Amino acid sequence: MVKIGSIELPDFPLLLAPMEDVSDPPFRAVCKLNGADMMYTEFISSEGLIRDAIKSRQKLDIYEAERPIGIQIFGGDEEAMAMSARIVDTVQPDLLDINFGCPVKKVVTKGAGAAVLKDIDLMVRLTAACVRSTNLPVTVKTRLGWDADSINIGEVAERLQDTGIKALAIHGRTRSQLYKGEADWTYIARVKDNPRIQIPIFGNGDIDSPEKALDYRKRFGIDGIMIGRAAIGYPWIFNEIKHFFATGEHLTPPTIEQRVDVIRRHLHKSVEWKGLVPGINEMRRHYNNYLKGLPNIKEYRLKLVTFKTVEEIDAVLDEIIRVYTGFQFERRQVEMDNLSYNCD
């Protein structure tokens, strides 16, 4: 059993990564249904949160069925981070997570996300300010370092543990790599092997199949895996990995009926949470990933992204079931390079 403070997780938990514009309540709901053991919100700007920005406040929405769930914040100012931690406390998630890994320019230029990897003292101060300001367990997600010449994750892990964090998730790339190249988990393994490190260490980066999940579990000795891009359009990956761990065999790929059922759940929850127009519009980015592999799907996909009512979209989904019933999906390698989001 893995523990984060008082949170008890299964042996070798599978975590859904926090992904900007992806990890909202509708997406989290279908991932939870399909085996995610713990999830996080999209990352929230500490500055936006204390200014009461509507979008930032909406990201605080969590639901009982999602637990255990963490709310992730980012920023580069101690006071703003401390105030944000106190605001998050009032929502009563299971933990508070700090993002020190986002590599995108709009975050880094504000001195937040992965930019903090260039100033470990600042990272420690920001983390300590959050730990002091909340009763929640505090965790951190970060990267190996700023670039190949400044990989400092070993020092970062020790010093963050000393502030009182309860777990650390490490993406196996530097900031300069963004999402390119192969994630290097050997550095993550070194952190885990450090006798000073007593908190759970979760690995993140490039997990796209049950085989790779099992291989990395054995090779790198981490406490669990965080999955991001591979779950976009394919939330079944969590249960597939668990089944492979338990049996050494693959689950049959989800049928068209199962895929449409998840699309429909995702759609209805999106409309319920965001409202009719934004719920339908923001769902459009997901259809292509859910339906990948179906031949001659372009006509139906076009309808899904242009129709403006739930009833019309439901009718298209019914038609897709009728046309593709019995279609045998093949197990496919997830095309990670074609799945992107702003931050993990």
C-alpha cells in the first residue's frame, strides 16, 4: 500500500496526470470509471486564484466520486502561493499539488512552472510556504532540471522532502526538451534509490502501453506511475495496465459500443458542468482520439464537431454504433507525439 499522508492508495497506483484543458471533471469522471486510482485538477494559477478569476475558481470544482483527488497550483510568488493554498484548503480536496514542471513559455516567462528549476532556493521557499499554509498533504510534480547541463532532480527531491511534502512525481524530461525525445527514467530511479528519500516517488513520461508500464515498474522501482497523454481519448489504459499486471494478458480492446458509451458520458458531463454551448464546443477536441482506428469515420466526425445540440450528437453516436457494430479494433501503439496539451 502507498500512503500520501493519510491517503491510502493501492499497491503501485496509477495516477491521472494534471493536464491543462484536458483534466477537467468530465474527463476525470471517465478515467475514474476506467481505473485511475488518483487524479488531479488542471493546474491553477495562484495569481488568478487570489484575484478570484472565474476560470481559476471553476477549476476548483471537485466531486466526491473523484476521490482521492488533488488540486494543483502554480506560481512564483511566496505570498500568492501561500494564499492560494489556504483557498484550496476550503474546498477540501485530498491533497494540494504544486506544479514545478510546466515547460510552456507563457508559464515559464512568469517565473513559474519549470522556470523554478533554475532557482532551487526559490522552489524550496514556495513549497515551504504552501506546506505552512494548509492542513492538506502537499505534493510536487516537477522535471529532471532546466536542461541537460543542469539536471538537479536529486538535490530537488531531498530539499523538497525536507520542507514536508508527502510525495513527488517526476517527469523524465528537462524543461528544454518540452515533450520531445525519450523520457529518461534512470534519474527517477536514482531518486527512488536514494536512502534519504522516504516519500513515494511516482514516474511520469511516455507510458503508452501495459508492457511499458510493467517494464518500467520492474526496471525503475518507483512507487507508481502517472499517465497523461496516453489517457487522452483512451481512458481504458488504466484498467488495461492493471489487468496486464495481474494476468500477463491483454484485455480485449473496447468495442464500438463501449467507446460510444464513454463518449456519451463525457459529453453529457461536459454539458452538465460547463453549460450547453461551451460543453459541446470543448468536447469537440476529444472525438478524433476516441474514434481513432475506425475506417471512413470522417463524415461522422464532421457531424460531431458541427452539430450544436446534445440530441443531434446523440443521434450521430447511435448511427456510429449501427454502422460499426462488430468492428474489431486492434491494439495500437498510442501516438504520443500527436497528443498534446499545455502542461503536465
